[in-house]
Amino acid sequence: MTNVRKLAVVSTCAAAAWVAVAGQQGNALGAEAKMPVDVKALWAGAKPFCEVWDEEIVGRCSLGVAMDGSVLFFKDTQEPDFVWVKRSEDGGKTWGETIKVGKRVEIKEDMTDGGRYQQYKDIQWSQLGTHVVDENTGDILVFAANLKGVEILYRSKDHGKTWTPEDIVIKPDVNGWVATPNAACDPGVTLRYGEKKGRLLAPSRVFVEYVNKSKGARAYDKHYSNALYSDDGGKTWTPSAPFPLGGTGEAGLVELKDGRIYYNSRTHNRPGNRRIAHSHDGGETWKDEHEDDELFDGPPDVYGCKAALIRLPYEDRDVLVFSSPGSRATRTDITVWVSFDGGETWPAKRLVKEGPGNYTWLAAGRKGTPSEGMIYLVAGKDWMARFNLAWIMEGDK
């Protein structure tokens, strides 16, 4: 792999302020001290680490970690050419040259949203979608997407070094629409527990009638989040039931250690916080939909913002990390929140970088690889970061 040094590593990350959420404002170190001993053991002995660097983002992007620990930064441009990936084999210290994942394909149906997107050169072509690492085989599956799901994906059998396109089947949902696993949906997961162990499950969304704003008339209340699952290694994808609340999209999901699926979605047409639901059947249906007590959905309020969600690779505890703008007024000051109970509470958060941020994507390193212990973040305003749990929980000393 040809090593390419990161650009302009900055110190804002290391200087960012830590905030205790439990009990609202208060002593950060006091909040950490109240953590149970088994929770504090998760980062005990680890040296806090964080760095931020510049990374140009022209189109869509996403982050993942292959089974061998290679960190994968997927991206496309606004030209109808290729989907690309950059790889790091040393945990994010250095990055290789850009690799072609696959050629984008032309879409016959009108994807211009009633002409609203007509100025974009690539609007009638497939775009980078989200991805799934199949932990049964080690294959990496990258979706193609647009306002409608595109029935191809790109598969790598060598941790992202080479790629092959293949045709897939995406079944219409109960309402007759084909969901799209676009890049604004978080990466999928391989289920590890219960009757559906081995299933591939990815968040997706439905654009009803395959329009977004439809010539300025907001149709967000008709859209909805859902998921796609595959029991045949990614050849066939079946849609879940719609998320119980309309006007949702750009979601993330993780599997909890008891086998439940935790689903966390943006909403486009109401004020307030993120919308949460759970699945007890491997991502086929969703129950107990509610508004989260703590995680703000914007900014802006009413319209929301794409956030990111991951589960850290601990076997005996559901440690989740969530990222989004820390400001409630502008999409700035990207902040990460931590939950130690599967999303029930979020007792700590820390600012990663002040200033522009917008959309975010997260990925977690894998045990026994150079990426172990690292959390990776990319922000839509041209920067990336890597840090560890010890840094989040360090406290402002």
C-alpha cells in the first residue's frame, strides 16, 4: 500500500471541552467518578488520544472497518464516473491511494425530484450507498443508491483492495416502494445473536413516489425509515416493516447483546429529539417508537440533521457512540455522546472540533487489529478524526 500522510493535523480535538450530561451541568470528573467500576474498566489504562485532519469531501461518503482492521473511507463525486475508497492498514496513521470500487450505472427512471436536482451531472446515475461488512465471510458489500434503491452492489473479498460489481434483488416493501440504502444511512451490521444470527441488516429509507421535496412542496411526512435484510449473503434484500413514524429517514441501527435491534432515526418534519424504536425479530418489525430524552435531532429544529451511530466491540456491555452537531442553532461543533446501557441514557459527551461540521459518519476499530480501540469520524465539512473512549471520558483537567 502506498502511504499518503494525513493533511494538516490540528490540535482542536485534544483541546476540546468535555461535558457531563448526567445531572445536566456539573463537574465532569465527578460524573466520571460515579460510573460503576465495570464501566470505568472499559477505558482503564488507555492513554487518551485524539487527532483531527483535513479531508476533502466533494460528494457522498461513508466509513467502515474491514475484518482485518483496514479502515475504509468511501466516497464519490458529483461526476457520473466511479465510487472510490481509500484504505488505512495501520489504524488511520497513513492512507493509501484512492481505489476504484466500481463504475456507477445509469438509472432510467426520473431521479430529478420533479426537476429540482436537474443541475447535478450525476443525478440520473447511481450514487454511493451505505455498506455492510459480512462478518460471516469477511466480504464488504457497498450498495448503489439514489431516490430509489439500485439493484447492484460492489463486493470485496480482500478487505477492500479489489472490487467486483454484482446484480442483487431488492424487494418492494409492503406499500410497493423500493427502499434505498443511501449513504446518509449508517452502515449495516451482521447479526450475532438469536434465531437470525448471521443475517445482514442495513438501515434504509423510502422516498414515496421517488421524490424528495417535489418542486418545493415538502413531502417529508410521506417518507419513512426502514431496513433491508439479507439471509443469503447479500444476493436478495427484503424490506422491514416501515418505521412506525412517518417523516423519518437517515437512520442508524445496532444490535444489542440481548439480540434486540436499536434503531435511531432523524425526522424531517417535527421539532424535538431523535426517534427511537426496537426490533425483537432481527429487524423485520419495529416496536415502542418514542422520542429520545437527550439526543437532539437538529439543527435546524423541525428539519433535523444526519447523525451517526455505532456500537463499540465489547461483548458484555452495549457501549454506543453517537455523533451530531453540538450546536442547537447551526450544524457546527461536532460532538460525540456515549451510552453504556444500549441507548437508554447518554451520560457523557465531548466536543470533537469547533466550527463547521454538518453530516457525520462513524466507525469502530476491531479487536486484534491495528484499528483496535479507535473510533473514526468523518464530517461533511472536509475533515476526519480518530480518538478513543479514554479521550471521551478523560475529563477536562
